[in-house]
Amino acid sequence: MFPVLHSVSYAGAWPGHSCLSVEAFLDKAAELGYRAIALVAKRPHLSPHDYDPAACRNLREAIGARGLSLEALMGYTDFTCAIDRPGIPSAEMNAAYVGTLAQLAAELGAPRLRIFSGYERAGVAYETQYTELVRGLRMASRAAGPFPVTLLLQNHHDLAVHHTQLAWLMRELDAPNIKLAFDAWAPFLQGLSGDAMKEAVRAVAPWIAWTTVADYQRQPRFLYHPDVVNYSRHPQDLLRAMPCGAGEVDYASFFAALREINYTGPVAYEMCAVLEGGGSIENLDAAARTFLKWLAGFVKPAPRRKKSR
């Protein structure tokens, strides 16, 4: 396993977070000691609207000049984005977007493209939405087919976010160029830890080709009712990002399961929520450095066995 820095951490995606240009992010990754990166495939970083072939060549050279490797582009799909609006081809639009990003990834020498499934829309039958997702992913697989790029479906959006549904979807797709970017974040929020977390990894083990790490703390929310001078518990907790090791996600079990299935791929780090300590460059840098030290504790090689005489 090897560390990758995801540029969303420095894309100003959350209130108060600092935003770096792509070139400044490359400098930052090298300065922090990373050798591999993933780039957000939208503005303010790597939008296909801003990168023609000449710009891609320049960026590819800039990445190499800093001793970095571009391991993935991070796409932002939603294959059910307009399924509640008749006549709008959600699956087709997203598949075309995936094809464009796959070409962009190939021009940059990135071997992977992260994608999402779809958010569930109220008022539309689940099976209708699931069918649209399957259609879209199959079209996306074909659109990316001409390029040497593996699609990474991340367990992030509503549809197929649980590991049993995700395994079902992958078996149904049976698409060699679609693998999984499987994270501990979603199982954690589904209440999984310990053996249950390990079982989630095992369920999708044949397809895992990427994982992204972020640690979080749950903060309960309450609503005040002055008529009874009391509070009621809000149904949704607040989630705040913490430096790795300071949060609640059971990464000990998650990485134990990754070792069990002999996973040796990328482990990306992202600060993709409001971060403890704020979004200054100094605080983001400190968290990114902490991740490198923290990850080393999970990937240390096993000690050599003494030869028996």
C-alpha cells in the first residue's frame, strides 16, 4: 500500500479551507513528502473545459518534474441526477462525461478514474433508479473502453452504498474496467466496526482497487423547545474531520481486512469536511503530514523470520 494525496484537500471545497492552484498543489504534495497524487476533475483544479491536449502535456511534464505520479482523476458523477424529470437522459449524460474524463486521464497518463453511483430521488421507484444506474455504468464502461483507464466506483452516493448492494451491483455489471474505490467512511456511518467492518471489506474484496482515508468525529445535535424547557435529539449528527487517528472510524479493523485480502494498492488521503483546527494552509499541511506517519503504522513490513537450523 502506498499513500496518495487527493487535491480536494486543497481545493477550497469546505468553508474556510484554503484553495491552491493545480501547480501550487503539485509543489505542496512534493514538499509534504508525497510521491503520488489524485486530482479533482472539475474546477478549480482539472476541468476538461480548461485542459486541451497542449495543457495536458504541460501538466504531465509538471507532475513528472516534481517526482510525482498521477494515480487517478476524481470524477463527480450522479447517474440519477435528473431521473425525476421526464425526458432528461441522466445515464447518457453521465456516461458521456465519464468518456470525456477517461480521455483526459489517458492524455495525462493517469491509470484510474474515480466515479460515483447516484443519489436516490424521492417520488421515483427504487428499481427505476437502480436500473438507470446500471444502464449508465454499462455505457460509461463502453465510453471509457478505448482508453487505458480503470473506472473506480466509490461507495459514496445513496445507490448501492451498502457493501451487500455494492457486491450485487458489481456482479451484475461484470465489467472488467470497473473496480471499486472502497472506503471505511460509509460503513462507519452505517454503524459498522470490528468484525462487521472486516466483513464489509471481504464482501467486495474481488473488486477493491483503491481506498480513500478520512477520519471523523460524530457530534450529536439537539433542538431546544422553550415550551418544555428541554431539548430533543436531532436525527442527524454533525460530522467533523479529524487528523488520522484522532477520529472514530475503525481503521484498525479496516486495514486488518485489507491486509487479509492482500490489498497492495493506493491509499488516498483527503480532507473533505470541516477540519479540526480550521482550513489554513498550515493546518491542512499538518494533517497531511500526520496521515503519512499514521499510514506507516499500518503498512510496516512483517519482521523477518529467523531461519531454522
